[in-house]
Amino acid sequence: MHDWNRFFRHIPRNLNNSVYHIFEPEWKPKILEWFASKDVSPTQKEALLYALTHFEDACGDFFRYRAYFLAAAAITHFKESVQADAIVRQLLLWSYAYFRQDKRDWKMYPTALSKAARKALEYTDRNRVIAQFERLLRTTDSRLILRVAAEQLCQLDPGNHCAIAALECLIQRVQSPRQLLDVTECLSRVAPGHPAIVPALLKVIQTPVDCRKYDQQRTLSSAFLYLRTVAVGNPLAIAILLQQLSEQRTQNVLMFEIIQTLEVIAKGNLDVIEALQQLIPSIDEEWLIHRCLGVLGSVASGHPEVVPFLTQLLHEQQEPETQSFVAMNIIWLDPAHEQAIAILTSLLETYFPEVSRSNGRINGIVERAAVGLLRTDITHTMAIAALFQLGRILLTAYQPRPSRELMQLRAIDPNYQVEREILVRLIETAEPESDVAAAIARLTHLDARDDRTIAAMMHLVRSTQQVYNLEAIIDYFQPVSFHQSCIITTLTPKLMQIIQTSENEYERQTAAAGLVKLIPEHPLAIETLIQVWEKTDSDSAFLRVLRSGSVNETVLNALVTLLQTKPISLSLSKELAECYQTALVELAMPIVYHLKHLLVFRPKRSTGDAQCSQEPLQNSHSLECETDWTPSDRADLCHQLIWNCAQTMTYPDFWRAWSAFNPTNPG
């Protein structure tokens, strides 16, 4: 029972007589229990730890690291191990560059290894890890390392006093607004509600900036954005912003940020309401007046004492767009206000016939008038008709970022009765070539499964010729299994016809993606997506192939081509890194075999090291000098994909795939 060889016995090139239970998830609890047992001698435990940390897998070190991470978990149950400090230090070296400040330690490691090592820090000997971080915080001279290491320490040990004290000190030391913002955001993440957060953000926004300079404007906008999340109801923040508002009336960019922030943090605040009433008459630019009116309506919700001010403003205004903003705000505070109702009715009757795709100003007036009148009567016929017409022409109200008016409509119509009525009408009246995909997507989001909506969808299935509608319909029906056979029977020929006849590559891609959703791994669909990708370098086409889960020779060849020669965007890189995490062995083996040949980093020569040369990743998984981002990124992606496969494969299967990809070879 005490012999560790029953868990692990590695006989190189003799897999059949070896034992690799250390890589089997169901054995991990037994192994950790063995390390915790007092009946097992420390000598035996040290021997297994040594075997785990010195395992040479002869196939790219992927299983060497898996063995090492098991050792990291084991020292939690064997804290007195003489190897424990070295194991924790190695995890930290793999995890974070700031633990590799010594030139002897400076290497670059694959992203997958660093991520896994950071995860291992969470279940290894916690006290040793915390001690190493605290030592780093006490000794480093780098403000960047101090900030990053403090945040990471708080993730491992929430509320760590040493880390929070380091950030408090750093807030006092940094000078530039950007650095102060970075440290403050970090402190907010690790110590929400800390009293230093709001004053630090206010210091950033009070620093004079030149809004014509992008970096300064971006810092200012970020500070305001963060203030909206941490200073709701904060008296100091509200007072400072009101003071700035009175001083910055000529700087529209700053004024805009201030009123946007007050809308979020000062709901119902009487001082803010009064300040806005004083500010609005003094503004010359219409767009800023409209924004201030919107903020006033939001802040003054539940305060009918604002109605006289708005009524007076309504008397003075002749411009229809401003009238629509003022009248709508009045209606929100007083739904029975006769003058506001009359103005909105007049605006709707006047401008409804002028609604068009190209007239955004008129469309906005009509939308505000319609939503305002629905506030007085949720069944208002002309208002519903106006929103329907807007949706039919533009579908603007059903885009991912709805207008303020539509959000207000949803506030008075929490069951989405009006919105659903309009959306279903749009689908019922759609012409064969009409694009109503956004309306379908919104109904899918609302989980509209009533008989009328389903009937409208089924009618559209048979009538539409618009490929984007077809894909949206597939998404709508996918959770509803009892319609699946009808959908497949009706849509498959339509999608195949588009694939085979359309000259528009994006339409072919969309049709193929829909077909893959209906019939996973459909050969024509997969082939089409790859063809589109080869012609257009479309990230979305290749991502659809990956998400299909298909792994055949065509897909593998395309994947190799991508990783060798094609441009790789950041979004595609992130998606690739998540692929094949649950791949079956028969799919994972060819992936490993095909991609291992691409595991080479190409180091970039630095001025201080002219001798830096290429180093195969599969030999050491590290670089002695800086690497060129693009080639190393490709190698890193290959490594990540193989790493994903390795997590679900047995060592013998992985070794065979790495060595020759010959499933019949016993090794």
C-alpha cells in the first residue's frame, strides 16, 4: 500500500508495462490521501515528489507539467517536504514575469503553462505562496510590479493587508493621472469600498487636461466611467462634480462627462436637480440641451416639482426636437399633463408621415412622441403604429444597444407587450426579401414562445429568401425540439441552394453556419466555411468551423495553414485558445500530430544580445531573450491547442500521437 509505484511507474518506450495513474482524474484523490497519510513514510513521499517533478515525458513536456502540478497539490498534504519551497518557487517563475527579475531566471514561457501554473498556485501550499508575494512587495522598487503583484496576491488571499497597504502607499506616490487611475482601479478590485478610491478618482478628474489629446481625454473618460461604478450617492463626489459643472460651462466635453456621471450617482439629489435647471437655459448647443434634459428627467424621477420649470421651457421652445425632449420628460413626471400630451400628439401627427431611413432627426422626434404617449396609454394605436413603422424601416429599436426612449418604453411595459406586438407584426408582414433577423433575435432573447409568435416564425421559414433570417430562425427554434424536424426539412434545401448559387461570400458563410447548427459536421457546410475563409481571410468563417467541433483532414489542413501563414487577429487568437478542451481521443490525436511541428518560437534579436537564436519550443518551452510577437504568438497558439488536448488524453495515447500518430503502435 505504501509503495508509490502503484501510482506511477515510468519505463521509457515500454508503455504497456508502465503505470500512469497520476494522470487519471479519478486517482488524484487517492494519491493526495496517500500523501496525507501518517502511515506512509516521509521518504516514500519525498521519492514520489521527486519522481513527479523530474518526469521526462519525451513528448513536448506537456505531461511533465501535468506531473509537476500534481506535486504542487501534494505538498498541501505534505507541508514538511524539503522540496516544497522549490516547487512553489518554480510555480511562481512559470506564472509571473515579475518573479523572474534575476537574469538567471529570465525566460519566456507558453501562455498555457503560465495559466496552468497560476491555477496551481490556488491549490498548492497557500502560506508559502503568500510569503513569496509579500517578500516581493517588500523588496521591489518597481511601481508596476508593486501594483500587479499586490492585485494578484489579493486574488489568492482576499483582503491581504500587505497588498492593500502597498496599494495605499502607491496611491500617494504616483504622479501622472493615468498611473493614479490604474492604481485606484486596482485597489477598487481588491478592496471594494476602500475610502481612498473615490478621492483618488476625483483627483484624476480635477487634473487639468487638454481634451484635444486623445490619451488625456481617454484617461479622463475612464476616470468618470469608474466613478459611476463606485460613487453612487457619494456626497463628496456629487459636491465636486457640481463645483466643476459651475466652472466648466464652456468645455462641452467635460460638461458632458459630468452630467453623464451625475445621472448615475445622484438620483433624486435636489442640488443636482437645481443645478441642471440653472444650467439648461444657458446652453447654446442643441445636442447638449437634449442630453441635459435627458439627465434631468432621469435624476428628477419622482420629483413633480420640476414640472413647472419644464412647462415654462416648453412654452419658450419652438424647435420640434427640443419640444419632444421636454414634453416627454414632463409626461414621465406627470402622465396626465394636458399640454405635454397635446404637443406630443401634434408632433406625432406631423412627423409620422416623414419617417424614413435617412432622416434620423425626424425618426427621433417620432420615437420620443410615441413612447411618451404610450406612457399615458399603453394601447395608444398611433404610437404603436409609429414604432412599428420605425422598426419596419430601420429596426433601430431592436439593435443590441437600444435607444433611451426604448429603454423607457421597457420601463413602463415590463412584460414587453408592446415590443412583442411590434416585433411579431414585423415578422408577419415581412416580404420574402426583407431582413428581419434583428427582430427574430430580439424575440429569441425575450423567449417569446406563444402560439402567434411560433406561427409567424413557421410562416417565415417557408416564405423568406433572406439568409440572415434563416440563421436567426434556426437560433430561435433550437431550444424547441418538437419543431426541429420541420425546420431541418424546410431549411436544409434553402441553405444548400444559397451555398451553391450565391455569389456573395458572406451569404454563403451565413448559410453554411446555419446548416452546421442544424446538422453538425455537415460536410458541405464545413467545406464551404473553409472555402470562404481561404478566399476572404474571414475570422468568423474559421471560428464557425472550430465551433462546429468537426475535425477531419480538411479542417486540420486549414488549421495548419492558418497557424503557419494566415493573419491571426486578437479575437481569433482568444477563440483558438479555447478550442478542443474536451476533444475525444480520436479527434485529439491528429490535432497533436499535425500541430507539434509548428512549435517553434522565433526570438527577436535585441541590441544587447546579438547571439539570440531560434530555440525549439518542444525542447525547453522557454526563451533566453525577447521574442517577436507574431511568430511566437503562432507557436503559442499551437502549444495551447495541444495543451488542451493533453488535458483529456492518457499519456500513452498522447505519446503515440506525438511520436507517429499510429494508433496501432503499442509504443
